[in-house]
Amino acid sequence: MVKKIEAIIRPEKINFVKASLEGLGYPGMTVTEVKGHGSQKGITEIWRGRCFKVEFLQKLKIEIVVTDADVKEIVQTIVREARTGSIGDGKIFVSNVENAVRIRTGEQGDSAV
Amino acid sequence: MVKKIEAIIRPEKINFVKASLEGLGYPGMTVTEVKGHGSQKGITEIWRGRCFKVEFLQKLKIEIVVTDADVKEIVQTIVREARTGSIGDGKIFVSNVENAVRIRTGEQGDSAV
Amino acid sequence: MVKKIEAIIRPEKINFVKASLEGLGYPGMTVTEVKGHGSQKGITEIWRGRCFKVEFLQKLKIEIVVTDADVKEIVQTIVREARTGSIGDGKIFVSNVENAVRIRTGEQGDSAV
Amino acid sequence: MVEVLARDILLIVYMLWLITTGALVFFMQAGFAFLEGGQVRSKNSTHVYMKMCTNIGIGTLVWWLWGYAIFSGNWNYCLLGVQDPASVDWLNTFGHWYTMWGFCIVSCAIASGSISERFSFSGYIIYVILYCGFMYPFFGWLAWSAGPLLQWGYIDYAGSVVVHFHGGLTALLAAMIVGPRLGKYSKLKKCGWLFEFGAGECKTYPGHNVAQMMLGVFILCVCFYGFNVGSVLIGSLCEPSTEATARRMIEILAADLPTTTLNTTMCMAGGVFGAMFGGWLINGKSDPLSTGNGAIAGLVAICSGVAFVHPGFAYILGVACGAIIPLVVKSLDKIGIDDAVGTCGVHCTAGAIGGLATGVMGLIRNTYHGVTSSMGVQTLGFIICIGYTAICAIILFGGFKAVGLARVTEGEETTGLDLAEHKTPTYPEFVIR
Amino acid sequence: MVEVLARDILLIVYMLWLITTGALVFFMQAGFAFLEGGQVRSKNSTHVYMKMCTNIGIGTLVWWLWGYAIFSGNWNYCLLGVQDPASVDWLNTFGHWYTMWGFCIVSCAIASGSISERFSFSGYIIYVILYCGFMYPFFGWLAWSAGPLLQWGYIDYAGSVVVHFHGGLTALLAAMIVGPRLGKYSKLKKCGWLFEFGAGECKTYPGHNVAQMMLGVFILCVCFYGFNVGSVLIGSLCEPSTEATARRMIEILAADLPTTTLNTTMCMAGGVFGAMFGGWLINGKSDPLSTGNGAIAGLVAICSGVAFVHPGFAYILGVACGAIIPLVVKSLDKIGIDDAVGTCGVHCTAGAIGGLATGVMGLIRNTYHGVTSSMGVQTLGFIICIGYTAICAIILFGGFKAVGLARVTEGEETTGLDLAEHKTPTYPEFVIR
Amino acid sequence: MVEVLARDILLIVYMLWLITTGALVFFMQAGFAFLEGGQVRSKNSTHVYMKMCTNIGIGTLVWWLWGYAIFSGNWNYCLLGVQDPASVDWLNTFGHWYTMWGFCIVSCAIASGSISERFSFSGYIIYVILYCGFMYPFFGWLAWSAGPLLQWGYIDYAGSVVVHFHGGLTALLAAMIVGPRLGKYSKLKKCGWLFEFGAGECKTYPGHNVAQMMLGVFILCVCFYGFNVGSVLIGSLCEPSTEATARRMIEILAADLPTTTLNTTMCMAGGVFGAMFGGWLINGKSDPLSTGNGAIAGLVAICSGVAFVHPGFAYILGVACGAIIPLVVKSLDKIGIDDAVGTCGVHCTAGAIGGLATGVMGLIRNTYHGVTSSMGVQTLGFIICIGYTAICAIILFGGFKAVGLARVTEGEETTGLDLAEHKTPTYPEFVIR
Ligand SMILES: Nc1ncnc2c1ncn2[C@@H]1O[C@H](COP(=O)(O)OP(=O)(O)O)[C@@H](O)[C@H]1O
Ligand SMILES: Nc1ncnc2c1ncn2[C@@H]1O[C@H](COP(=O)(O)OP(=O)(O)O)[C@@H](O)[C@H]1O
Ligand SMILES: Nc1ncnc2c1ncn2[C@@H]1O[C@H](COP(=O)(O)OP(=O)(O)O)[C@@H](O)[C@H]1O
């Protein structure tokens, strides 16, 4: 079974997460710039002398597709490396992938991951 | 059960959607810049005196992960707020999430959402 | 049943993929800028006379939600058009979508795709 | 004979200097383009550059056709250069035409800022014709050329009032007539048919590019040396040149050149310091937009008395004009006037303060290099400018409103003026929030 | 003695003016860098700046080693400044070297635009050596220094033809030889071994940054004052300075300075207006790229007759050159020539029209300040320039093609020249479409 | 009488020239803002512009209050312009104040680069006060005004050492004291309490915008013409002007103007070529950051001997200074000094080489236009500058470290100084990697 791990993290944590994952030998990852809004309050910015609230904060979304067996370890690693303990650390979502295809070779299923 | 609501909307609608959702007390959302192409025809732009068609239009993708119970209401709210009635309003996709983890605390499942 | 096809491809391939898909009459697509990291090694860049490795490479993520019946053909088309045969061609992931809603009309399910 | 030769050499030097400073004044269009362009959202940025191009393409034509003739009060100066070269004092008239052209389109560019992101392009084209063709030249004649204000001894050396306050007040009134940008306020409040204020909650629309805005600031700063110091010669040598002896010309230059350059420098620096300090006082941090605008405010304020005040006074004047910028922004937000890029805090208030400050300096130091400043005359000139500008601006922008040229449609405003008015996005490749 | 002193003062003034205008002409490299850089896709943008750096780094060396010697027709001027200072008329020769250096690298920068996004960097380096070392200096000698064209009374005051048309035609031919960018056309059509045209469907590749392009436009505009008005002194004072009396120098300056400045201003404004109007006529909207390029086209067109035509004529000339820009773009697209940043509509057509327009003005007004213009000679000069440029450009770029330096590989073109040629992306942090 | 008139005309011309070149020198603040701003990550970019604003807002005040008085060694020059105009040689003193003001804030801007992305804003404000108020003026007095170095015949015409090496060495020491940016090195190595070096693996932090950086380069290039050629008059005419006859002034100008302009051009070109070549040699590709910095390095190096060396020597000097830039970058990386924007390769090494090269030229050509250069004195001056700068920089930045003003907190550094120090992001709309 193939699973997709989707983690929303603080942008500055990406290097730590990646470094730790490299130890585990993950197959690859896809990173997207996102803006998030959760329990975190947003920050105050100033524009021409006037304060205002920016509610969406910059986050990174990491997507890693792996076989079932690796999910737990990868999730744990991300949690460990991306945590600061303060609000805004982000979330991880795991979901099912029905099929995976490697474009270069056309392989399908587990081996394509 | 945890579900993921993925809505592709017009960029200018984000503030209305967010304001309405706040009334419902949604847990958080993640927004991504995307470019879309559907039944909408694209727009004509000019570059140095020459017209041409731009087929991909700027859209926003909103992702909200919630428990099963809240899905319906949130989807309805988004539909209500993001609709203009003309082509290009976008789509909403709902899918299953197997597990959710809050990085800050390590909580899992429904309570992590 | 509605499925989501998520393909990560080389940015320069988007026009070929799109042109070919148009023949098949796909319902629409959403494109996201992403950065990827897989078996591909990354490239060497120079900053002020000093070489360094950039590990994340620019990719495009295409998302197409379709009914079950069309999945195979679309996946094959993407594989055909996006392939160069060298490392870095990307992957395609297919997953389940529980429900789809067209914001403009409020339609649900297969017909909303 | 030596005298004549010396005077002619000085006139050539003067012409070369005018061409240099005039080119700098012209380059202020770039300064305004980027100052305004960086402070608006990216979907309206190219539209700003197009407005500056309009100043150049159409403002120049109007100035040549009849604007300068009104300004100088001499109808023979319509279509300058088409007449027989022998009939005009070529060197002087032309130099005057050229530098005053730059000043005119600078003044014209000011109001563009306050109504940015919503005013229609065709409306702007007509505004340029009317502002450069009538509104500006007539007041210029009044205060500078041969009009009564000049004769009463009104001092507005490089135009704090004629160029900046005049333009800035137009900007303020235009913003009041055109009304706030879509969604800027939660409610709208009409004041009669003409004025439209915002009310309720006020949102902030950050612009898109501080780097670009700062480029505009730096360009304007360096160009203001042309603006202020280039005014030395115009005021003193241009008209009376036939009587001027070489010795007299040298004396004037030797008196004014150092003074104007030093004061320009000091007041600019004061503006920066004031705005940094004002921002810090109000928000706990010095913010870049106030600071950059502070430099311009200082430079605007000093124009009026640049050859008259002393450098310490100039610095303090700058500090005052810079420090109130965040206050002006907050006040306008509160009143419900949507000045899109903060034009009023820079041109309107600083122009006014600068014009009056010359009168204040006159209380401290009555005469300097033969020039006298009187608080009374300065105040009178200021009041006349308010009256004149208010009448003209209301007619102009009220007219635009009446014929439906004041605003683009809501859909166009949402899409952004770049695509709606010019079908060209500013950054075709960049992903924007 | 007074005469001598006066003349020496004027020569010093002249040198200071040349240094100022020369610095402006040099700064046009920045203008070209951003004009071209903003109009290409961001993956090729830094490569553009590198090409301008090459003009400076290598073009200057070549100009110093032998280019200027060819240009001036005097072999003693190789390695200027290494000879004994006593042997050269230091002030004049040097001033000439310096300003003409700026003109040379401006002309060299033009062809860079049409072949942008695909021409190899090593090819460009050799192009700079050959263009600044031979192609440009020889034609400059022909038309400006002592060559036959000058003797026949050919007028090309500030170089509409020598600098711009010459460079623009080279650009056109280079684009025809190098061939269209990958994917620009659906098909390719070879014309013999040499030329390669596009055919079938023609795609538009929008550039990446209108703000940057507009910065280039504004910089070029202000620098053209240096370019055009700085040419006053060169043409009139430089060579014959030993005989020139102070009085004569003053007369020439007093005649030319006002005329050139006014005409430069008017033709630039006309170009803006023409392009705004032309774009509106064709597409229903005034577009920023045509408009910005229109300003440059106007400035290019006026170079030739800047001290000769009258201001109204200049404005109309500008309108014509600006208005046809969208047409030129469409025609080239149709023919299948891929001029990446619209160089030809700016330098080639406007340069040609400007050169001939001086002849047309000669039909209206035969003599002005002692200068006569003849339609015949202007046409002759134009034809000679076409012939000369065509031969040289074909040899140059045909040569590059023959030795495989004309284009980067397809892979490199897809990656973009920034990474392929310099391993440095222009915007390391920004997400790009 | 003719003599007096001629001299007075020349003095006016000189003043106009000073205002022009001084404005260019002032505009170098924009150059530095964009050179540094483009080379840092976008989260620290606006902070850079704020630092340049501080130079203007506060540096100017300090210079006016007492800095210039120290520099010129005359306490009467405190608060220049507040005294009775009659007591000062207005034209000369003021011109000197103005140009030297520009030089002072240029020198002050240099150290900003090496400690970018981590140094606190309040620390920077105090640095500006101390650098512009004491550190720079005193050394300027030593070498330029009336100090011993001047009397021994030390040549530093436009300040390779006084302005650039002085600033560059301060930058180097500041970087050593402040320590590397967070995460730049895998380990840190303390050298006593004061110095902090990086060790282990060294990461590269690419900046965010090569286009912006190149804009800075082009602006600096054109402004250096003001910097170098504007120094002609200061050195030769300013102080001794009362005795100077018109003839003598003309002679000096006629000798220095061509030489300085030609040399400036050649050394800039050499710097570009050297850096292109050096980059290609080391990495197989010419890279834009080295190349752009190469132009500045060439211009820095030539300042010292700009009126003395010959053009070929200037080109070679430029090549040397440009070519070593990639080496300097690699060496600093290896030693563990984090010079955020490569300041040292541009100002420190090129300044040093330029200062000494003037001595080398003195070995080749002993005297030129009456100026003599001695290797010994040049070396002595260099050593004195090292000593003076080291002591001052250590006291200054050591002091900042002691009171905790040297660095922002780790959290602030991670967030970026734009938000942490000014609450304003540079690009509110753009998505950034
Ligand atoms: N239910 C959700 N659906 C989608 N994204 C979410 C959800 N909850 C949080 N996020 C994402 O996670 C980020 C961090 O969430 P936040 O609630 O601030 O942190 P924490 O997990 O520490 O409570 C948000 O900015 C948002 O992008
Ligand atoms: N089948 C699909 N798969 C993925 N994205 C889609 C799909 N259909 C539509 N979209 C997204 O929704 C956006 C709006 O779709 P469009 O068909 O233009 O509007 P409408 O829903 O009004 O028919 C598109 O730009 C695209 O981003
Ligand atoms: N397991 C994965 N999970 C998520 N994204 C992946 C995964 N494997 C590859 N990718 C994405 O696909 C891109 C190409 O992968 P790569 O392994 O380099 O190519 P190939 O498929 O040719 O082996 C990567 O840059 C990454 O964005």
C-alpha cells in the first residue's frame, strides 16, 4: 500500500527535516509554498506608519509518498525535527494513494515510489 | 473520521470565505497559489503590441482538514461565499485522511485536527 | 467514482502535456509550482564565485480530478508526454476523491467533475 | 568687451547647467513611477508607469502648444521654436521653457498617487491636458512669472507651494471626490453628491515592492538637487539677463549655489530622521515607507526657502515634516480619505509647512543676500493657493465624476488596472499572493 | 590674451560637459540591461546583464587598443594615453575618445536584444571584439570623422544612422541568421544555409518584468539628453578647436544647445504619444511595452537632425516612429523573424526614419544656423549604411553560425542562459511560473 | 581685472561641477542600497535600505554638527552656515563640506555590507554616529586635510585608502567580531572574547535578486565618475584658491580632467574583465556577482592614483583587482569570516592594492604633471591606515558586542530583519521560496 504524508511546517525547519530524513533513506519529496492560518494569531506588520494584522503566515508543505511500512518512522522524524513547541508548528496528514507511476520508466505501484 | 476539503476558488473571494468560516469555528486552513484551467476560456493579454491568450488563470487552493461532522457545513459555506455564477468559480473536492498529527504536541487522530 | 491524478513533471513539459490532454477532453486542471527532490542530484550553482549545490529543483504539480473511467488514459498520456528518460522526470499519484462540488452550480459527485 | 564675453560665457555655462538640472527634473518622472508603483498592489503597477508616460507624451505637447505661453504670460511663446529664431532671446526663453516643463509634469504627477488603483486611464489623460494646460500654468504665472504674488514679494524659490502643495492639495481633493478603493472601508459615507468618504473599519492594502519604492525615493532625492539648485539661475538670471552684468551674475550665483545645496542636503536628512523618529514614536519601530517618504517630504518643504533659510533651520524643518507623516496617514484613514500611496503627507502637508516656514525664517532673519521674507505675504500666498486649487480641483474631478470618467468599474478594479486598462501584467512570470 | 583665456575657459567647460554627458551615455548600458532584461523571461535575465558587462569590460579594451584609432583615422591614437602627453591635444582628443567610446558600446548593445535568450555567451564576447574593434569604428570614420560621407555633407548629428540604424540592422540580420527561439514558431523555414525563419503558428513569449523594463526606458530617456546634447560640442568644437575663437564657440553653442534640447524633448514625447495611440488603434488598449519603446524610438529618430529640425517636426517624427512599433512587431512575427525584445521597431525603423527625415526637413527649411541638409545625400548615406551593415553582419553572424557559436544547445536554451551560461539564477528566492 | 573675472567664472563653474559630482557621490547610497540589498536574502532587504537612510538622516547631521570640523581641522566649521556668511570663504568651504559629506557617508556604508543580515538596527545607528563623527573624519584629516600624511607627500587622490580600504577593513573586522550568520557554518570557533569565526562545513546563502544587485553596480559605476573626476577640483583648487590664478587653475584642470576620466574608465573595464576571467578560471563560468563586483573593485582601486597612473596600467590594475574576487570569497569562507555581501573583495583588497599600486606606478614614472609618488610613503600610509582602522574598529564593534548591540536575537535573525526590525516585508505580495 502506498501512502502520502503531507506535512505543513515552519519554513525555517525544512533543512533540519530534510537532513534527518536523509538518514532514513526516503524516496523523494515535493515541497510547496503555502500560507497557513490555524490557532496561530498572525503577526502585526506596518505599512506607511500604520499597523495591521497579517493572518496568513508563510509555511511549507512537504509531500512524501511512501509505502505503508515507512510511514510511522517518517512521521515521527518530521514531528521531532519540526517541533518548536509553540503555536504554529503545523500538522501532518496521512492519506491513501491508490497508485503511483514513475514517469521515467512507467513502473507502477510500490516500486514506483 | 478526518476529511480533507480542497477548494479551488477565485483569489478575490478568499477574504469572504475566510470571514464566513470564522463564524463556524474551523480549525485552520492552508492556502496555495495555483493556476487553473477548466471550462473558463482564459484571458487575452498584450505583449509589445501583440495579443495572445493566457490559458491558465490565477486561483487559490484552500485546504481544510476537519472531522467528518463539519464537512457539509464548511462545503456549503464555501460554495455560498465563493460563487459568482459565472464560469471559473472553481471546484471543491473532499477526500479521506487516514491520520492527522499535530506537530506541536504529537497528538494524533481527530483531536489533532 | 471520482479520482484525483497528481503528477509532478518537469516545468518545460507542461505545454506538451496540456496539448495532448486537450485531445482527450479532460475537464480541467490545477497547476502548482513545487520544488522537488528525488533520485535527481540537484544542480550546481555559483554565488559570488563559490559553487554550491541546490538540491530542490523546480517542478510543476498538475492535479486533475476525473471519473474513474478516464484515469488510465490520462495517466498514460502524461507519462508519454512528460517522459525524457533521464532522472527527474517525476511521478504520478492517483488517489480517491469522495465527493466533488462545482461551486458555480452546486452540483455534486461525478457530474461536478 | 571683456564684460560681454564674460557674460556670454556665463550664459553658456548657465544653459549647460539648466540642461543638466532639467534632465534631473525630468528624471523625477521615473522617481514618481517607482515611488508610486512600489506602493500599490502589483496588479496596478504598470498602470502607474503608463500614467507617467502620459505626463511625458501628452503633458509635453500641451506645454509646448499653449501651457508655457500661459505660464510666462506671453502668447508669442505658443509653439515655441516654430517662430523665427531671431525674435526670441533663444538661450533664455528656451532654458526657461525646458526647466519649467520639468516642474510642470512633476506637479502633474503628484495627484496620480492619491487616486491610484481606481482612477481610469482615459480620465487621467484628460486630467493631464487640463492640469498641464491650464491649472498649473496659470498659478505658476501668478506666483512666479509676472503675476501679483511675485510683485508682492512672495517667496517660493523652487516651488514648495506652486509645485508641491498645489499638486498635493489637488491630490487630496481628488481622493475625496473619487472615493476610497473597493473594500478599503467597510462602509461608505457620501457628503453631498461630490465627496465620498470611507467609514467603519479601515483595511490596510500593502503595496507590493519596497525595493521599488525605495528606488523611487533615491531617484527623487538626487533629482531634487537639480530641482532646487537648478532654480538658482532661473529666478535670478533668466528674466533680467539683458541688464545683468557678469559681475552681478557671479555674485548671485556665489550667494545662492552654496546656500541652496547645503539646505537641500540638510532638509532631506532632517526629513529622514524625522520620519524614522516619528515612526518609532508611534509604532515602536522605524518603518521604511515613512522613512523614504520622509526624505521626499524634507525636500518638498525646503523648496520654498532654499536660498533663504539657514541649514540648522532646514534640518529642523525636515524633522517636522518627516515626523508627522505617520500622523497624517492615520488621520486620513480616520477621516475616511483613501490616499493610496500617502501623497498628502509628502506633498500637501510638507509643501504647506515649507511655504509658511519661509515666513517664519523671515521673522528670525529679515534679509539674506538682499531677499526679504514676510510672514504676511507668505500666508497670503498660501491662502490664495488653497482657494485657487480647491476651485480648480473640484471643477476638474467633479467633472470627471459627472461624466463617469472618475473610476473604473468594480470588476476592473478587482482585476487590477494593469490587465483592465492595458492588458499587460507587470510580472508575467511571478506568482503573486 | 583675453580671447585665449576665454577660449581656454570654454574648453574646460566643454570638457566638464563632455564628462557629464559621457557618463550619461555610459549609463545607457544600464538602460539597455534593464530594457532587455525585463523583456526576456527571467531564466535569461542575468545573462543580459552579463552581456552589458562584456560591452564594458571588453568593448572598452578594444576601443582603447585600436578601435578609436580606426574611428578617428589616426593610428597614433592606438593605446591613447600611453604616448607622450605633449604629442596629443590632450583635452580634445581625450574628450572625443571618451564620448565616442560611450556611443560605440551603445551601438554594440543594440544587437544583443534581438538575439537574446539563445545566443551563446562566448559568441557574444567575440561579437563585441569585432563590432567595437572594426565594424562600428570604420563606419563611424566614414560618416563622422574624415570619411567621404562627411565631406559630401551627410548629416547624422548624434547618430540615428551611425549608432542606431547601424546597430538595429545588425540586430535584424543577426536574428534572421541565428533563427527563432525554441518553440516560438511551430515550424522552421530555412532560406539557404544562412537564414532561418519561423513559420506556422507564432507563440508569444512574454518577458518577466515590466517594472524593470520601464526602469530601462526611463534611464535611457534621461541619458539621451547626454547623447544628443552632448553631441553639440563634439561636432562643432572638437576637431577645429585650434582655429575656433571663443566668440565662434559661443555662437555655435548658443545656436545648438537650445535646439537640441528642445527637439530631444519633443521627439521623445511624440514617440510616447505615437506608441500609446498606435497600440490603442490596433488593440484597443495602450500597452506599456509599446509605449516605453516608443519613447526610445522617438529619441533614436531625433538623433540625426536634432540640431536642424524644428520642434513641431520633431514631435510629429516621434509620433510616426512610435506609432509603427506595434506594426513592426506584427510584421516581423509574420515574416518569421524572432526579434526577442523588439529591437528593430526601436533602432532599425526609427533610426532609418530619423536619418531620412532630416532630408525631408531639408526640403522644408534649407539652411539652419549655417547647416544645410539635402534629401539626396541623406538617402545616399542611408543606402551606403544598409550595404555596409548587411555585408558586415552577414560575415559576422554567418561566421558564428559556421563555427557553431551562434546558439546554445536546446537543453541550455530550455534551462535558460542564466543557469546554463553563468550558473546563477536571477532570482534565487522567487517562485516563478 | 580680467584675471579676477576669469577666476571668478572658473570658481562658479567649479561650484556647479562640485554640485553635480557631489550629487552623484550622494547617489552612491542608492548604489550601495541595491548592491547590498540584492545580495542578501529578501527577508533582510528592506533593512539594508533603512541602513542607507540612516547614513543620510543621521550621518549628515553628525557631519554638519562636528564631523566636518574634525575633518578639516577647523572648529569654526562646526554647524557650517550658522555663522556669519562673511567669515567663511563660502564657495570653497561649502563645496568642500558638500563633496566630503558624500565621501564620508560612502565610506560609512561599506561596513554595512559585511555584517548584513544580523547586525542590529540600533547598533547601526550608533555606528553611523561614531564613524561619521570621529573615525572617518580624523583619518581624513590625517591623509587629506592638513595632517602629517599629506605633508609627507602621500597620494590618495580620490580615496582608495581613506574611503574604501578604511571602510573595507572596518567591514572585515566587524564581520570577525560580530560573527557568522546563523547556520552559515556547522560550527563556531571563538578567538578570545572578541572574535568569532565559523568552522566546519560552510553553507552558501544566495541573495535574492541579481537584477537589483546589478542596478546597484551600474549606479555605482556612473557615480564613480563623480567620485573620481569630482576630486580633481577639490585637491587642486579648493584650499589654495586665493592664490590660484585663472591660468593655473586651467592648467591643473586640463591636466587632470582627461587623465582621471580615462583612467576611471579603463580601470572599471579592467575590473569587469578581470572578474569575468577570474570566475571562468576558477569555476569554468563567468558569474554575474563576481563580474558586477569586479567593476566596483576596479573603480575602488583606481581612486588613489587616478590622476597619476597611465591608462594601460589602470586597466591591468583593474584586471588584478577583479580577478582575485572569487579567491577572496573562497579564502574568507575558509578562514570562517562571514562577509555577507562580499564587501572585502571589493573595498578592502582593491583599496589596498590601489593604494600601493600608486607607489608601483611611481617606480615606473616618477613625476606626472608635477606630482611625485613614492613607494615608501604609499606603504607607510597603508600601514598607518591598517593600524588606525584596526584600533578604532575593535573599540567600536567590541563595544557593541560588550553592550549587546552587535546582533539581533536568533529568533529575529530567523524571521529576518525586515519584519523583526521594521515590521515591513520587502515584497508583501510575492511568494518566496
Ligand atoms: N485543519 C487544518 N487544515 C488545514 N491546514 C491546517 C489545519 N490546521 C492547521 N493547519 C496548518 O497548519 C499550520 C499551523 O497550524 P497552527 O494551528 O497555527 O499550529 P499548531 O499545530 O501549533 O496549533 C497553519 O498555518 C495551517 O497552514
Ligand atoms: N477536473 C478538475 N481537476 C482539477 N482542477 C479543476 C478541475 N476542474 C476545474 N478545476 C479547477 O477549477 C477552476 C475553475 O474551473 P472552471 O471549469 O473554469 O469553472 P467552473 O467550475 O465554473 O466550470 C479551474 O481553473 C481549475 O483550477
Ligand atoms: N516519494 C515521493 N514523494 C513525493 N514526491 C516525489 C517522490 N519521489 C519523487 N517525487 C517528486 O518527483 C520529482 C522527480 O523525482 P526523481 O526521483 O528525481 O525522478 P525519477 O522519477 O526520474 O526517479 C522529485 O523532484 C519530487 O518532486
